[in-house]
Amino acid sequence: MLVPEEVLPSHFSTLRRTPFPHVLIEQRLLHMGGNGAEGMSFRKQVLAAAGWPHDGLVPFAKYPDQATSTFNRIRLVLREDSAQDSLLQALSPA
């Protein structure tokens, strides 16, 4: 996966035909985590490590600036060869 375009706050409140970058990032995280329940759990861990302070029931559109910051942080460390552990380690505070 190439690094998607920068995530913008407007992405959480508009529609377009092509997937927004945060959707591509979420798809990649689900795939990395093994899809299904394991993928969702990994996605949740990564979002939390990147700074998303809300649970899974809070929509990104409710806090678009926080969501933008979170996804752009993930975007900067997510690479084609990213492994679960190295991704979580790169996002965790030192």
C-alpha cells in the first residue's frame, strides 16, 4: 500500500466516490490484524496508540480534528512492510 494522501477534517463529513485516506488506513490495519475480530482489536489498539481517546462507538466526525491528527500520525509510520509490533512501537510514546 502506498502512503495515502493526507487526512483532512472535511473527510469525516463529506462524501466522494473514491475512498478517503482514513478508510484506506483502516482497511490496512484490519488486514494487518488478521481481519475479523482480531483485525478490529488491532485497529483499536493502533488508534489508541496514535492518540484517539474515544471508544469505538464515537464517530470520527464528532471530533474531526482529533481524528485527523490520529490518522495522519498513523499514516506517517505505516509502510508496506509494517509489522504489528513495529507499528505499535512507533506510535507509542517513548
